[in-house]
Amino acid sequence: MFLDEFHSTDANRICITAEQASRFARQIAGDYNPIHDPCARRFCVPGDLLFALVLSRYGLSQHMTFHFCGMVGDRVALSFREEETGTVSVVDENGKRYLSVKRGGWTIRDPATVETFTRRYVAFSGRNFPHYLKPLLEEKGVMFNPRRPLVIYDSMGFSLKDHDPCDLDLDFAGANLDVKGKRGEAHLEFRMSCNGRDVGIGSKKLVISGLQDYDAEKMDTFVTNFAQLKAANPCSA
């Protein structure tokens, strides 16, 4: 299983170290958000790693909604709880919930299909910045604080039309940004296809805090530094 190197299992709990989380973010997602750096003051495990672990355990359901309720830190012992309704929760030893997943319809359990979907979505998700967010921010005339960028993964959901195992493709389908004072909510839409046939749609929501007036020079510098970081640490996915 391609996720084995990014977590450890002890009894019914999993544990993710900061180093494992960071490697997943960079190697699988191509995600260089500073909050996934092991030395970050506000380090957190990538939401996409929790997403991937849920799919690996419970399969790919026709309708799924993931809501992230908290930031998972280094070496937090996590458990997966499934309710009678089918809802899955990821919680720590004190019962604090970090992720809630609602499921409906049929479920695909074919490992190859689940892994392909996981890799396709995570690769899309990791391209938040600058590919999708920068144009939105520029259009709205706002930007995050380049010294302390805070972009939080809030939720995502999708619906599938076709349950036949296939080599799923996932593509960007548009985005919008709702600005409320110093806070913004970005919605990134995507569509799924198989051999040129539409098989589903989905959306990801990001929350951006500490918005300020857009400064092209500061943003260009941030993007340049971001690109240099990625170039120095190439993705191996």
C-alpha cells in the first residue's frame, strides 16, 4: 500500500509523524504549504493524508463529504470510528474530532481504482497555490500575509455517476472566492472522467485568513520563492 510509509499503526490507532506528513505533502501532493513543514510553529498533518487514509480503509463511495474539524499535530494517536449511519470520524484519544466523513450510495473497494482516484485528487488538491488561488486573489484585490500565509483546508465533497472500476482522470473545472473582511472562502471545482466519459463532479473549500490588499510585487516575490522551494525539493510522485 502506497500509504504505508506515511503513517504507523499501533493496535487500532494510527500515528503520523511530522516528517511522514511533510514527505506525503511534498512527494505525493506536491503541496509546499509552510504549515506542513516539520519545524513550522503551527505544523499540521495535510488534510489530504487523512482523506487518503479514509479511502484506503472504507473505499470510494458514490457520494462523499469530508469536513475537517481541527489541525492534527505531530504524533497524535488517531482512531477511525464508523457510526451506524455510515458516517466516519477521525478522533484522538480524548475524543476530539479532526475529520468527519459522510457517505452515501454504492462503494468501490477495488484497490487499484481507489489508489488511482486518491492520487489524482491529491495531485489536484496540492496545486492550490499558485495555480488556482493566485488568479482568484488578484481578481478580488486581496492576498494573504506573505510572511504568515494561512490557508486552511475546510472541506471537500464529490459525487460519482459510474461505479465501474476504471482509470479515473480528474481536472480543474473553475473556482470562485468569497471575501468577507479579512477572511476569504475559496471554492475549487473539479470534474472526473474515464476514457473521455464524464463520471462525476466535486468541490474543495479553502479558508484564507489575514487577508490584506493585493500587492503584485509582494505576491510575485512570494511565488518566486515558492517555485524555488519546489524546484529544490522536486516531487517524486
